Amino acid sequence: MRRVAASLDIDPSTLGKIERNTRKPTKDLIAGIGKFYGVAEEELLVYHLSDKIADELRGFSKNREVLREARRKLKNH
């Protein structure tokens, strides 16, 4: 963990918070993590953005309706 944090130029405690999902990483950190582990940045961004959407919609009774509408809007964009 120290090696990863050092390669990202962040404190190990910050990396720990990101791992525990108590702190959200920046796009630059996501890119650095992907580079360190040999994972495509876009793949990590998919997981990151889907987590953000899921967190936002969790507990909302019409979450599927929101996702359908968002998909429609993305298709028409």
C-alpha cells in the first residue's frame, strides 16, 4: 500500500480511505491507480461512475425509472 501511495504521491491513509470507500478518488488518481496495476483507466472509471450513480439512487423507489430516463437522454445526446 505504501508503494502504491508513493507512486500516486498521496499519503497511505488517503489511499486507505479510497479503498474503504470513505473518500472518492479524483480522475487523476483513478488514472494513476490504473497505471500502477495495469488496468485501463476507462475500466476503472466505469466502476467509479457506476458507484456514484448507485450511491445517489440507493433507497429511491423509482431508481429504475431514473436509469431508463438517463439512458434515453444519453441515446439522444
